[in-house]
Amino acid sequence: MGHGPPLPAPAITFREVDPPMATFSAGQQIHRAVPPQRRALESAGADTPRIGHETARGRHVPPVAPSGEHVREETVGGSPAADGDTFRPAEAGETPRERHPSVFVLDRHGAPLQPCHPARARKILGKGRAVVARHTPFVIRLKDRTIAESTVEGVELGIDPGSRHTGIAVFTATGGERRGRFAVRLDHRGAQIRRKLQQKSDFRRGRRTRNLRYRAPRHDNRARREGWLAPSLRHRVDTTVAWVDRLARWAPVTAVHVESVAFDTHAISSGGPLEGAEYQHGTLHGTEVREYLRTKWKRACGYCGATGAPLNVDHVRPTSRGGSDRVSNLVLACVPCNQEKTNRPVEEFARAKTRAARILAQAKVPLRDAAAVNATRWALRRALEARLPTHGASGGRTRWNRIRNHLPKTHTLDALAVGELGAVTETVNRVLIAGCTGRGTHARTRSDAYGFPRLRLPRRKRFFGFMTGDLVRACVPDGKNAGTHTGRVAVRASGSFAVRTQSGLFTARHTRFRLLQRADGYAYQATSEGRPGYLVPRP
């Protein structure tokens, strides 16, 4: 439920109760016709003559004719037929329909209930029967309902782990049919941790060559425990598991499906099949190299950048001119570029002359990301199995599920397609991006380019009730920054705070700010699938 007690319910206006992940306008039709629905999650009746026993507890919901009025977002059985009167199972190969991300719902004691549609959450908040428990992701807490009085079907999680990004999908699964309810893309900061540790190591090595007090090295008397991971790798596991724990607090998670990504770096780097008892040629021979090249070149032609076309594996330096079969000499090329290049080096290929240096550099990028995924996959699997029932799946099955359900290539849709499934019938149209930012630093000074301290920081982290990283909303009545601004705040002892919003950075007095959510170590954005993100909080 976030940090601290739940915030009081705001004055009910159209925009204030609008969850941050949903965007509506007053004159826009926001709901499709839906067939007869299950019993709603509310307890006491709050019905109107137009919608009958929609919220009454323990009453039978009579079948109603399909119309533009909203009852509940769930449907019984498969996807509704065209006439709306009968149901049929969704077939694989159909394009899934998009919907708004669900809102997480808690009972009066904080136990997770079934997520609901944003329109349902607005109605409950408007009637004063719930309070906002968390701003991002949007979570509400009912005041008059417990889990014992509710029917909770449960949701499942799909995880697509990666070196830089991890996709997490929340969905309902009935008879092999999956319906997306929420999606999170977790952006790791393992590369930043690695740079900081390298800088720290350089500083320590430099002390031995400077005229400083000598301190004997301590690495000889240190032992690493079994299962030890480097801090940059441990971070990837810990943040993924932390988000699984969070989602399990906000939604009734019953199972986790995780993709067991594995790139055989030895086989990839060798440039050919390994002989003897090490490897046997099988049906997947060469698959890892091709899949790794797709990831490395972002599924685009390395010469012209074309996407969506058939791609071949080409040699940057042709084998007829001394080139090898190592992965550092391979590139993806579309058919026209591959035929036109023939056996010429990339420096002589007209289409790639201006990109020759970049192509050569990209081809020699090390297998660092693949090694990071390999090193963390079993640690992640063991950590998840200690919490929830966990099912593993291969990357090949995920790709097959995604292609036959006509889903584009994204981290969150890969997470939705992990494991065994019949069909994906619904996906969410917005994805929450959670970027790991950390919780500050222990350093009490800022140094200049030469390493000398130029600014001393206060020991206190909180000023006027705010702390750097808090999610706030500022109302500025006049001036060049007039309007309502929402974003993450950077506090100062002087009381003049800086806020970074979608439109940029501006400063204002602390009296203009209202706290929405305490800092939790993440910066949030929202995006549509395949589009750049924008800041989640909007005025």
C-alpha cells in the first residue's frame, strides 16, 4: 500500500479521480458493449435505476441486452460474438483487442481483491466508498468490503527477464486464454552500478601510487558465499523480485511464469559447432546465434536499418577474404543489401560506407548482456519459487506464442506470451515504466573535476515534510510557470524546490506543493506499446 497511511480521498472531480494510467475526455465513449457480467466486488447496494443490481452484494445479475452502458469489464467464457448474445472461445491467431490497464483494489484490511476497470474505480471513489491507497501504480482501498465477502478469481504474472529491461505482465488465465490487465517495464541500472564500482576500484588503486598513508589490501581475507553475484547482477534479481512482491500485495497473484533465457556464450563465441561429447547437433543447432544476432542488431538490417523485412546472416568481412565465422564478424542484412554486397568488405559497400565504422564497432560489442542474463536466471528462478508457484518456459515458445497471436516485439508483450497458452485475447494499451533511481547517496560533498569538495550537503534528507524523489503536485497561480505541475521533487533547505515534469524543470516554493506519494526508489513513466514514454503524473 505504499509508504505511510493512505491519503484522504480528494474532492471528487472528473480529473482528480481519473487514474493516472487512463485518459478520458468528457465527450468520449469509453466503454464497449459487454455481455452479462459476474457479480461486482462492492458490498452494499449503490444502484441506480439505469444499472439495476450492479453493485448489490449477493444478488443475481440478470442478463441484459448489450448496450453502451458499462456493467463490468470481465466476461464469462470466451470473447463475445458479434451479436453479443453468445460466447465462443477465442482462437489463436486473432488480433487481441486493447483495453485500459486495470486498477488494483484492496479490501478494508489491505488484502488484495480482483483488479477492476478504471471506470469502476471512478464510480467507487465518487460514491465515497473507497480511498486512494497509492498514486502510481493506482491502488484504491475499499472502506466497506473484506476479502471474505468477495469472490477473488486471482491473476497470474508473466516475466520476461533481460539485462537492461525486464517485462512484467499481470493477466487473468481461463482455459488457456489470457487477458492482459496490467504491464510494467522495469528499467535496471546495472550498467550504472558497474560504472560506479569501477570508479571506486580505480580510486582505491590510485592510492597506492600517491603519497598517501598506506593501507594493506583486504581482499585476501574475504570469502564469497555460495551463489554470490556481482552487485550489478544482484540488482537485476532483487528489483525483479521486489516488483513481484509489490504486485502480490496489490493483486491476488496465484502463479508466476518466467522465461528462462539462455545464450550459450561459449558456443556463440567459438564460431562453429563444438565437437565430441560437448555438444551434439540437434534441431536447435544455430538457433542461439540467430536469436542473439536479432537481439544484438535490434531486428534490423545492419547496413540500411530496414525493419520488418526478412533478414539474413551476413559476414562483415567475407570468408573469401579471410573472414571468420565468429559472432563478432556476423551481421543481420536484408535480402537486397545481402545480394548487393556479395563478397565485398563493408568499407567497399556503397550503402554502408558512411556506417562502416559504426557497423564494425557494433559487431565487436561483447556478449555482456547475454552473460548477465545467464548469470542471473537461476538466482531469479529460485527466488521466485520461494514465494509463489513458478513455471519456467523457453524463449522459443515465447516467440512462437507472440507471433501466432500477432503481438509486436516488446518486453511486456513477451511477458504476456510466456509459457503455455491457447490465445491472448486482450492486451493493455499503456505500459508503466519503472526506472530504478536509487534512494540517494551517502556522500556528503560534491566534488569538482579535480576531486576537491566544492559543495557540502546537509545530513538531513527531509525538509518541510518533503524528500528528494517524492511524487508531488504543484499549483502555481501566476507567472511563467502558471498551472498545475506533477513530478518528482528535489528539495532544498531554502524551501525553493525543483520539480521535473513532462514539460521540463521548474522551481517553486514548498508551500505550493502537495504530496502524492513518498519516494520509493523508482521514477515512473507511461507509454504506449512501441512509443517513447512520458511522465505518468499529469495535472
